[in-house]
Amino acid sequence: MEKIFVVKFTGPFGFIKPWTAVRDSETYSQQFLTPSIVAGMERKLFPELLKDDDGEIKKIVGHRLSYKQVSIQKEVTQTRGWNSMKPSGEDYKIYSRGKIDGKKVSFTPIDRGVFIEPVLWLAFSKAEDAKKASKEHICLCRNEDMLYPEDEIVEVFRNEFDTDEDLFAGFELIFERTEESFMVGYNRLKNNEAMYGYLKVVGTPVKNNY
């Protein structure tokens, strides 16, 4: 029976943007990791994979994400629109999202739903990969949303990782195309090939103990 090596990452908060990267006035954390997010974490942990990168996941064989609650936070961002100005006596216009001749930059407040105390388990098939990962921090989707590893590497059989509802509770997007799958983005490193997955829920992903 296959054994895997699992590393636990925790942090105070985190945000996972929808794969469409919308800039709506109100947006919530996506509850699952897309293939491109997991591949991005791999490249942070194993930068050697950047050589001849095809965007595919090489070392992470499973993951699980849980959290305590979603906190709505106010943030400020630039508007989607652009400022324009036609210089005197010229036939062209200048477009900018910054200042033009003293005009102020336009900003818009947004509400963003952020995970409180997310827990992320990353599973590897090789002990040396898990050991290397356990010495690095990772980001969810923003550089300030850092998660840090615990020292202990959990060695379990694959079926334990898939069925232990207490230790490994959480959301996991299974990167396969089945009747239950939905599209979750495009692999820009592979001719914009569509990526699919279906959501697996183990135990209670939203914790109720504080």
C-alpha cells in the first residue's frame, strides 16, 4: 500500500482569489486550490522545476485546505477605468490609471472575504521532497498571506489521508476530468489547455472549535 509524506502549513489568515481574477466590489476566498496554484507552490518549494516548465504538477500528490471562518475586510484598489487627456494642440490622447496633469489617482474600496487561520496539508510521494518543503514558507495567492510549516512530517498510507476526517479534514480539488468535474482555468504554459477538477470534501473543512 502506498505511503505518502504530509507537511502541515498554517498561518493567521489567507486569501485565494477566484481563478477568473475578477475585481468585483465584493469577493470571497475560493475554497479550493486550482492546478495552477498548486503548481505555483511547487515552483516556490522546488525552483528547479522552473526549467522547461510545462505548468504540470510534479511532486505534490495531494492537498487539503481548512479554515475557521471567513472575515470580511475592507481593501482599497484602483478602479477598472482609465483616465484620459488630450494634450493641447495634439491629435492623440494619453491614457493612464495614475495621475495626469495633477489629477488624483482614483481608488475604490472593496470587500474581500479572507480565511482566518487556514490549515493546508501538502502530500508528497517522496520523504526527501516533504523534508525540503518543511523548511520553506508558502503563499496562497498574495505575498502577504504566508503559511509556515510545522516541523513534524506525517507519514501515512494514502487511504488514511483520504479518510481521516479528524486529522486531514478539508477541501481538495481532484485534478481529473470526470462527469463531476468543472473547468478551473487554463494552462498558459501548455497552449492554454483547459484545466478541470472536482471537489472532494473530507470531514468538516470549516472548523467550529476556537
